Amino acid sequence: METPRPSGQSPRQKLAGLLERGADASFESARDSIRAAQLLSASSHRMLEGNFAPALMSLVQMNKDIASSLLRCVRGDGRLRDAASDAWGRLRAGLRYERLVASYGQELFGSARFPGERVLVEDEFLRLSYIPPAEGVPAAPLTVFHAGGGIPYSDRIFRLLPETNFFDRFRERGIGLYAMELRGDRHALDYSGLTLEKLIDSIERMSTVAFEHNDRNKMVLEGYCGHGMQAIAYAAAKPADAEAKFLALATFVAPIDGTECKELGELTMLLPQAWVDASQVLWRLLGGYVPGDTMRSGLDLSLKTMFHKTPFGYFMAGWSQKDLAKIDSLAALSPSQRRDLAGAYWISPDNANRFPIPVGLARYATSLFRRGIAKDGTIGFEYQGKPLSLRAIVDGTKLPVVGFYGGRDVMVPDRTAFVLMSLFGERYRHVVHPLAGHISYVLSPRMWNPADARGLKPNPIDVLLSLARQARFGRRARGAAKA
């Protein structure tokens, strides 16, 4: 007869379990202490490189500029009066630069609007606009769905200026766009409740509106930078929906596996997990946003760009552009001055505070930079209680994927997308433009001109048109096979 086993754990097993949990906690605490020390060291180095050193170099540059003007007088190439005028112009431009950014820069930033543009639908946080192709341009057999929403400094960057923006690059090639964008800034709209789940649901609903408006013709799903991973999350959560409405997925400079973004993600990786968890709880209690200044200072520290946002940094930006001393109206700005002031406002502390990041989206981004993408495609995040994985796109759709990256992008190197190569195989096309940086696709309209010798090769529009042709050929072939 078999002796019955006692239920539960023995005292010895309970003691072992207690000791194991204690050891794990002790080891994790030791690891967090080491990470904290590393974080302090890395932050100090970046503060030196991104703030103190540029400030000292700027003082040297100021003295050099003044000395150069005086030496021209000594050589007889100028008069002392000219040197004094040059110094006064630089000084005045430096003193007023920050005010110009806050006034003209703010007015210019995100000001691009397009003929025939109209809003199709809005929800709690987002709006969908249709932007038709440019007039007089032959219509292309392609339509793009721009999956926008919440990113640092706002998605208005894609409408930077009427003459410099992202959407015109498609319009001028006969391509219409459906632009999903945040409805307003923090002062106009409380979007603290915008989570990844709600963003995925919005992409589903708004792309359905766009699909019907587009006569049920499939579109290209496009996401830029952080929007790229948000678009991928939608396709992973709803592969059947994505397959029904889209013919391809395109990302621009998207941090797919954030652990490969060393410059941008190193400090995030060094944060002790307890700090991350406590911060997210605190931010949720304080309003549901990661404060704009917190996000901005973290990015500036990682990228060593703190100096440019300081009063002295603004002064030096004006000092180097003495013509700004004479500007007395928005109309008096040159094209380069318009772009400079609008771009400076985009990355300014004021604009960062207007567009803080909802904690729900920040959690997703933090996960990508701290844990990355597993080799099997697991993203490490959930939608409605189910894990998200790139395998759902691979197995549940036939969508080809293309990733565009800039060879000079220090924020998001192209290796972040290598995981897509291994998972999608021949369905993934990896395009690196050697002369492009992180935001060049927005700031450099000339680079999109197929006739320009220094333009993007291959041209992103040509790549997307090729995908559209392949999709149509594939549909015809499948139809013929069925017949």
C-alpha cells in the first residue's frame, strides 16, 4: 500500500525558498547599485561633452570672431567702425535669438497645410486627414497611410514648414496620404490616457475609414521613428486587419530593437528597474504624462545636446547669424532662417512641455530600449492580455516590409532593424542612405528629387511604387491561379 505524501512544502523546502528569494533580491540590489554607479559615470561624461565643453568652445569662438574683425582692420581690409558694427550685430542677434525662436519659430513650426486637405474623422485623441496629390501631377497607383500620434516634441515635425515637410514629398509624385495625427497639444487636449492599446485600436478604425475613402484600394502603412514601432505593434496585434487594408509596411528610421541604439539607449539601459517602475507610478499619479522636460533632458543628455537649449547656447546660435539682428517681421526671414527658427522651436523646452509623452506609450518605448526584440520576434509587450510578436506579421500576413535608414543617423543606426532581416527574409528590404541623418527625410526636400545627383538612392518613392506593382502582380497571379 502506497504511503500518502503530505501536502504542502516541508519546513526545509520553505526555508530554501525563503533563502532563494532573499539571495535573488540581494543580487538584484547589487546589480542595481552597479548600474547606478555606471549611470552616474556615463551621465557625468555626457554632461561634460554636451554642455561644459561646447560652452568653453563657444567662448573661444567668440574671441576668435572679435579678434578676426580687429585683425582685418590692422591689415587695412576694414575699419574699426566696421569691426564695432560686426560685434554689435552679433551681440544683438545673440540676445534676441531665444525670443525669435519663441515667437517666429513657434508660429512657423508645424504650419504646413495643403490644397484640398480635409479632416475625415476624429476620436478622443487623434484625427485623420486626407491630403490629396499635388495639382497637375499624374496620379500614382499608390496611397500612404501615415500612422502618427505621440512622439517626443510632437508629430507636427512632419508639417514643419509649407516649403519643408514630409508629406509634400509624396504629393509631388502624385501620391495621396491619409495622415493620422494627435489632435492638439497638452494645453488643448488631455491625451494622458493614450496607451499603446488605444493607439492600435485608433489605427484599426481610422485605416478602415481611409480604406473605404480610397475605394477599398490597399495602402502602404508608414511610420516614422517611434511611429514605426507603433505601426508594427498594430500589425502584430491585428494581422488579419492589416492584411486586408495594406499592401506593404514602410518605416523610416524606426528603432525596431532599441537595444541596438547605443547612443540613444545606453542611459535607459543603465537605469535600475526599481527606478523605472517607481517613476512610471509617480508620473501616472501626477497626471499620466512623462513630463516634457524629463523626456527632453534625457534625450539631450544621451545625445550630448544640452548646451544648445541653454541661454548661452541660444545666444551663440544668434551670434553666428548676425543678420537676425535686422529681422523685424516674419516676412523678412530668409528660407534658411525660417527653417532654423522652426527647427529650433521644435526641439525647444517649451515645445517639449507642450507635447509630453503619455505614460502608456512611454512604457512601450522603454521596453523596446531596455529589452529589445527577442530572436523569435517577441516584442515584450501585450495587447489585450496577449503577447505581441513580429511572428504574427510574418505568419499572419503576406505584407512586405521596407525599412529606410540614414547612414549618418547617430540616434537610430540601421542595425536596429537587423532583426527584421532574420524574421522576414526576402519579404524585408533594408535601405540605407549614406548621406541621410535621422530627420533628413523631413528637412531635405532636395534629396527626394530623383534627378538630383546627391539625392536619395534608391529613392523611397520608387521603392514604394515597386512594392505596389509587386502587390498588384501578386493579386493578378493568384486570381489567374484560382481561375
